[in-house]
Amino acid sequence: MNIPKRKFDTLVIGAGGGGLRAALQLAQADASVAVVSKVFPTRSHTVAAQGGMNAALANVLPDNWHWHMYDTVKGSDYLGDQDAIEYMCRAASRTVIELEHAGVPFSRLDNGKIYQRPFGGQSQDFGGAQAARTCAAADRTGHAILHSLYQQNIRAKTHFFDEFFAIDLVKDDEGFVLGAVVLEIETGEPLLIEAKTTLLATGGAGQLFRTNTNAHINTGDGLAMALRAGVPLQDMEFFQFHPTGIAGKGMLISEAARGEGGYLVNKDGERFMERYAPHAKDLASRDVVSRSIAIEVKEGRGCGPNGDYIHLKLDHLGSEVLDKRLPAISESIRTFLGVDPARDLVPIYPTAHYTMGGIPTNKFGQVVVPVDTGEEEIPGLYAAGECACVSVHGANRLGGNSLLDIVVFGRAAGNDIIEFLQENHYHRPMSEQSVDQALARLARWDQKGKGEPVDKIRRELQVTMEEFCGVFRTEDILAKGLDKVIEIEQRMTEVRLQDHSKIFNTARIEAMELENLIDIGVATVASALARKESRGAHSRVDYPKRDDSHWLKHSLYYKEGRRLDYKPVRLKPLTVESFPPKERVY
Amino acid sequence: MRFRIHRYNPEIDEKPYMQEVELDIEPGKMVRDALLRIKAEDESLAFRHSCGEGVCGSDAININGTNGLGCLVRLSSLKEPIEIRPVPGMPIIRDLVVDMEQFYSHYRAVKPYLTVHDPEPEVEYHQTPAQRDKLDGLYECILCGCCSTACPSFWWNPDKFRGPAALLQAYRFLADSRDQATAQRLEELDGPFRMFRCHTIMNCVQVCPKGLNPTKAINEIKKLMLKEMI
């Protein structure tokens, strides 16, 4: 294992909102922090979040954190852990204020306070009238937050490893995580980063699906690193399809479009959400709206020559709202569809968007695994953001809760890491064997000869996932899907690179990203096949009802033996009464 | 459609060359789509890209002589053969990938973060909609580098002139009603090079994929300096 080494107190893998919020907390506490990111930090996918971040500031309508908590529990279809949800909703307002103080250019109300808009699944007074809880910087909130967090990290002198790809975690025989082996993309040389703690903040895996709102980089690298390190993935069957992706292309059109008054119509011009969700209509939960769109299309009420999409109507909002509140999506619609939202209807269709499942953590960001009847932390390993599963989103995430999740739990993880560092003064001895294992993963791609290309396998994986693990699922379809992804996994051993150069070899990076995606694909389909009920985003046509007596529990998927295990949902909040499961109507 | 693509792999090639490529692709697609199709056939082609919708700022390239984002430039708007090169004036790492470090270091040098000296209130700093409007056209920058790498003043003095992107960000904080570091920010930009190398050539304005106007921001900084002097 003769490779260069760097030593830090703490390592953060991923420079989106979660990673940067944690890094900021740590750097301000005078810990030495290394942030490893495979892209320059402001290219991380947080930058693409549009609509906003939920916090019960009550700047526009009456609100409080407890109502937010109720909405989040209900939105999760009761699979969310209520202690973590209470923690997040209570922390929300303070977290938004911190961001504002850090420079985020939020839109403003006439009284100078932060602008808030209505979003899906929000209510006042535990299921009453629509709330307005989403703090927004026009429709570029993710961009505004990510850039501000990066800027504050510049000020805090965080050490960045830009364009370094994380290959694998390093751990010792006692199960301590000791850092990671990373690859400098520019030189093609590996580097060992030793750290007393490692935080995975690598984001989601939207690239599993052919049509998605995600960036090319969203390949779930941290999820797969965790799997390979023996950590299970939790609730992977729950993948969110965003109702309004640009039809056929996938670019996101924010829920803010409906929050600001836009609505969906079918080919008859009918505002069909009134039938599916009489109360919340177009602002029902995302799982509900996505299913409704898919049903409209399936039953022949889709728009266009092939009847394969639905229209989003924005032309009645007026140019003032479009220019002021929705400038970026208006531009996107003009660029990618060549239509004008001020005059034309916008073709949309549900599109793969968000990984609800992930690396199991507690509310301090510590990665936890089941041991006997309880849970134990993996010493030195943390996860936050989309790659983690706390679980605050359960079976379905509410719009505006993802930016909140990353900042709240990035910060919480940072705080817990500071405590860990106070108790653990020294680096543990390095495990050479573990480093060698990580390097073997890299060396595998030096194999020469003929083989299938990476690009072909990736496309097959994406098509398979879309076809066999989409919005509507059945035993039969999922079983076929599982066979197919396992076959793809086996074919992967025969894949060879033709380009073996070192300098900025993106083919080699994409090969390792594809390995990651395949592991996550198998986890997703296997978990979906096993769950015989419909809950949130997991919609089983053959088991159309939620089944709390058998399935009010989290799935845990282990790579070894493709084993599934389960653990109970934490229904007990921190201080308030539990919200017991009840029928979910919008 | 016909393409000519800048290729250079320092491990193999003695010097850069232009590769001719014919591609059967719908003209409604974007340049990035074409590059992805070419890469699917030839994995050795290196270029940066990610979100595909013009917000991450990864894929700044030079297309038929003009800087732009590959994901936002439609093939049908271009004359064939479509020439794709790295953005000019930066050290080339490989193919279409350039070393952006100098660009980033100028960005960091303008201290692009909100600076407030007063004690923090427990609520948000208040800002009127009109004050907030002043940040429009500034905060949206995605740091793609299209502007600075199209700027002759930046080509000539890449070590001393901050360049349009960094100056736009400098003004983003000067224009923020919450920021309290105006004097230091202006002082830092004084002198013959850091800002005053701008000769209002306005290439930056022409190429910005987000429709921002760094030249205007630079003029606003100059006005503030004048005001400060008086």
C-alpha cells in the first residue's frame, strides 16, 4: 500500500449542502477538515434544488414546527421516525436563520422578512388549511444555499480536495472507519486520507433511472461504499418520482410552479387532481400526484399525439409571478421545450427524483446497524443528506424537506463529530489490508482486453430500472426486474475499459460509478420485491393497501447474500405525543 | 452532422489536434448530447458536465469560437462543421478539460461571503424587496468561467486581473444591504490591475449563459469608489 497519505481530524465526502454544512460546523470548531468532492463544490447537485426549504417561520401564514412535524409524518406515510422528524422540524427555523445570516439571498416580503410559499403536503393546524412554509430564493434556492455555504467554507479555511473521487472506505478489524482511499481525477493517482471520522454526504442515486431530474454525478457513491463496508441500506424501495419533470427529458420543474398557483390538466382540459385529492388538489403529496398523472395517461386522458404526458398550466399566473418567483423554470421551459410558459401549456410527466432510502443513521448522523435487539453505531462513520436515511422522509418526502434535511443533519453530524473528536484524540493504526482492498477496486479497471462497454451496461440498467421498478409495481414485474439487474451485475465482471490512461480519465470514473449504481439497483429492486404492501412511493398493484400490521417497519438490505432484515419504525417522538398511523387522504 | 473536436491526451499525444467526427443526431439536441453520443463510441473523450440544465456550470466550452455551456447550446443554431474547443486562455489538462484553478483563486480573493460586524439578531436580517432586487443579476452566477475566459484583459493578465466573474461576485456583496465590509472590499479592488484592467470590451456580457452583466457590475463598483472618495 505504498501510496501518498494525508491526515486530518475529520473527512467529509461530498460537497453538497449536507457536506458543506457539516464542514462549516467543524471548521468553525477548529477541527482540521478535508472535504473530498468529485466535482468543484458548487457543481454538486444541491445547486439544482429549486423551490425552497421548509421552516415554520410563520412569515406569511400562521405556522408552528408541530404542524410541520404532523405533515412530515403523514407525508412519510407513517414510515418516518418521529424522533428524527421532531428534531428536524424544531431545528428548521433556527437553521434557516443561520443560512440567511450566512448570506443566502432569500426572496423577501414587504416587511423585510424571508418570503415563504405554499408547497405540497403542507397544512395548518394538523391537516387544516394550506400552509405557506417553504422559504425561497426565487426558484434557485438550492443554488443560493450551496454557493453561500461554499463561500462561508472559504472564509473558514476548510481544506478542499476538488475533483477527487472516493473509491472506498478504510476500516480496521474492530470496525472503526479510518478514512478513505480517493483518486485524484486530474492525475489518476490514488491517495489515502486518514481521519478519525468520515462523513458520507454523497447524495442520491437518480442515475439509476433513464428519465430522471438528477445530474450525471448522482450515482450514489456513498451508498455503495457503505454497502461494500458491510453496512445495510435502509428503505431502498422508496424512490420518489417527481410529478413534474419535463416530458421525455426529465429536467425538473419545481413544485413551486404549483405552489404559486399553477395546476395540472389532462387532454380534456380537466383539472383532474380535484378527483384524486379534493382538498389539497395539485398540492397533495408527490407520491399521490405522480400516481394520479400516471393513471390519467394509462386511462387514455394523456396529452399530445401519443397521449403520453400531462399539461402543467402556468399561463394564468401572469408575467410578474413568472419573472419574479419562477424565473429559472420559465427559462428552462423556454430552452428545453421551446414554449413560453406565459402563453403555452407545459408537457410534464413523473420523473425519477429522490432516494428516500439510504445509509441508516440516528438523529446525530451516526451510522447505525442492528445488533441483537438494538442498534449500535459504527465508530467513526457518519452520513447526512440524501445518501442517509434518518429517516425523516419515510416512504415519501415532502417538497422543501430535502434542503432542510441536508442542512439540519449536516449540522447535527458536525456537532456530534466535534464530540467524538474530543473523546478520540489520536488516529488509530491504519489497516493495510483495507487499503489494499480499496486499491484492488481501482486496479480491476486496469484489466485489458475486449469486453462490453460501460455505457451500454449503464443504459441497460437505467432502462431496466425504469421498466421493472417504476411508479407501479407487481410481484411478477419486480421478480423479472431482479433477475435482470443481477444478470447485469454478473455481466459487469466482463466489462473492460479501452482507455487506460491516467490523466483525467473520466471513463474510469464512470466505470466505478456504474459499479456503485448496480449495487444500489439490486438493493432497490430486492427491497421492493419483498415489501408486499403499498406505502408512499412504493405502489404495489397486487397489494394496493398499506398494511401496518405487517409492514410498519424499515427494510435493511445487506450486500452479502442479498439478505433483507427489518427494524421497527420509531413512533415515539422526543417530547410530544406520537402521531399514530391513520388513513392518508389529501 | 459534422464536428471538429479538440483532442489532447498528454500521455499519448505530442500535441493537440482536431478530430473530425460525423454523427447522426437530431439538430434539436444540445451540444452536450452530441458529446455524450461521441463519448459512448469513444470513451477516451474527456469533458466536464453534470446537471445538463445550465445550473451546475461544469460544461463551459468554446463552440464555433464562442464560449458557452454545452448543455444549453442547440446544435441547430450552429454552422457545420461544429468546432468544439476548450475555453481559451487556460492551461489544458486533456481534450476539453482545462485547469480552472486561477479562475477560482480570483473568486476566493474577492472574499465572496457576507461580512457583518454587528452582533447577530435571533431573527433574519431584514431586507426590503427593493434592496433584495439589487442582487438579481448577480447572485445567479454559476462560476462556469465562460466570461473570464472570453476576456482579453484576463488573457493578458490572468495573475493580476480578477476577471469578470470574480468582479461580479465582488459587486454581489457590495450590493447586498446586509454586508458591512464595503470599505475593505473597495480598497481591495483599487490599483491598476485587479479591476481597472477592465477595458469594457464586453465579451463577458455576450457569452454569459445566465444573461448576467459583469461589465455593468464593474461600472457600479467604480461608481461606489467615486462616492467613497468624495
